[in-house]
Amino acid sequence: MSDPIGPDLRRDFLRRGFSRRDFDRLAALMTAGASLPFYNEQTLAQGLSAMPNIPPDAVRINANENPLGPCKEAIEAICKLVPQGGRYLYQETFGFLDAMAAVDGISKEYIMPFPGSSDPLHRAVMAFTGPDRSFVVADPGYEAGERAANFVGARTVKVPLRKDASHDPKGLVEADPNAGLIYVCNPNNPTGSVTRKEDVEYIVANKPKGSVILLDEAYIHLSKTAEPGTPMVAAGKDVIILRTFSKIFGMAGLRAGAAIAKPEYLDKLRGYGMGALPATGMVGAIASLKAKGLVETRRKYVTDVREETVEWLEKKGYSVMPSEANMIMVGVRRPGGEVAQAMFREKVLIGRTWPSMPEHVRVSIGTREEMTRFRAAFARVMNA
């Protein structure tokens, strides 16, 4: 059997503080494929013990999904492809690369397709952190990277968000001189807050030597002000961008996404295994990228529904953090987990809480009808 690690990767592991005793475990991890022991949004959202028994008529606004689903162009493309599903259909992946390169204005050599963005997030943690190279993240922030870091023995360093809920650029770059990976989610999950372009550029320009910036842009299409980091990648900066079609494009269950970075970084991600990608996700993503006005129309819909919800909550006396994504963090003035359990009994699933904000709950933005049901259930639970 061939060595899944190889001499070059072994040297890289040793440089990041792994011992030779770690190699067997890392080799097993790299060949595990879909069984990687990490947590993505779907798993993290299942904090309620009754999740396997979700009533079919429940409102599901707990996982930052898009209830609008795939656009009609994507549905048509997928349905047309299904009869060919007995083939691997690699050409659809090549078509996805061409379409994404055209939309983002970057060479396709800088793009690597994935089934969503959780996979490349985990790979980046494995590729750039280790016992001697920490994972730096904002707090509160998306937890999947931290769980991956814990598994590979890397220390996680948390830096509180600023008062406006944006990332603290100085705090992130000074958190650890031996940082391997600095994770910036923009807009941020769970707060939906935006970090300004100049602050992201400061992080990239002032990061510790040898570290890489992981810029998660899962929610960027939902924001009016967040600016993509692709120009930094095109300029050869030490940045890896994550993209997914799970959010504004409504393809969470179909799985399509990408990492955008200079080729040498993509090669490092590739070293942790690759396989055939779901052709349905690829053709759905291609059609979504080509659908005229889709991003703008959906952004407006989500923005309007979010602002209607925020206005109602604030009139009832509840604080809501500013958001430009498809979620809000609501201050409930009591343990957030208790509120989530009570909402579940009302057949409304909302998101989880974060240790640094125990009296806040994350609420995803659903359809207008779903948010009407949310308001009615919230009023009953909170006696509002």
C-alpha cells in the first residue's frame, strides 16, 4: 500500500510540531474521506436532544439554510443530468471551474472545487496548524475549525470581536507569533457582522511570518458592504478563500463549494485526499452562477425579511446585533439554551448559543411565513 503521507508531507508535519508517533493517526485521517471526525454546520446545529424527532411542520431556522432552495435554472440543470448519474461526469467539475473563474475574475488554476466549504476548512486546519502552530479565531465565531484544530493537537487562540462585532485586526495578528492559520469569517457566523476591507487587509499585511489567512466568505453574497478577498489572492497574498453554494444559492443539501488560493496552497489542500464531486452539485452551481439577477434578488429578499424581524424584536425590547447575513444574534436576557428548547416545543427550531454570549441565540432568516411563525412562538415563550 502506498504511503498517504509521503516524505515531503512528513517533513512538513515535523516542522509544525507533530511527532513521528502521530504519523499513523494522520495517515488514517487522510484516508478517512467523508468520515473525518469534525463538525460542520449540520452537526453543530443538532444541539437539541430531540432533533431526530423534528415534526414535519416545524419551522427550521437553526442552520443558516436558505429555505428558497435552488433557483429554477439549477433545478432544471440537475433534473436534466440525473439520467446520466451512472457516470462520474468529471466534465461538469471542469465546467464549474470555468464558470466560477469567469464570475470571480480569477484564473481557474487558483480555484479548487469541493462539496461545500467545510471540507476545505478542515483541510486548511490540517495543512497549516499543528502542536507548534496555533489556530487563531474570533470569538464568537464558527466552531468547526476549532474542533478540527483540537483533533490534530493545535492550540486554538480566541480573540474577542470588537464592540461593533467586527474582527479585531490588531488582536488577531498579535494573538500568537506562532499562528499557523488565522480564520476570518466575513460576514461573521454567528453574528452576521462585517469586517471592513481595510481591516482584512491589515490582517493579511501584518500577520505573523509563515501564517496563512483563511477567509471564509460563505455569506458574502448576502452582504451589501463586505468586499471579496479575491484581489488579494490574485496578488499572491497568503490567503485562502472559502466559498459555498449552501447559503444564498440554496444548495446546502446538494453540496458545492470551492477554495480560492494560489496554486501552492491548493496543492497543500489536495494532499489530504480528493475524490469525485457530486455532478448534481456542480451543474446546479454552474446554473446558479449564470442566473441573471439571482444574487441581487435573493439578497434583497433576505435583507427585507431580516430587517422586518429585527424591527419587531427591538420594539419588543430585545437587542439584536447588526447583521448583513442570513442570521441574527438576539439577546434574550436568560440562558439561550433554555429559549431554544422552549421554541422547539413550539415547533420552531432556532440556532445555538456561544459560551462567550450565553444569553444570545442565533436565529436564521427563513421565509416571511416562517418568520411570522417565529415571532408568534417567540412572543409566547418570552411572554413578549
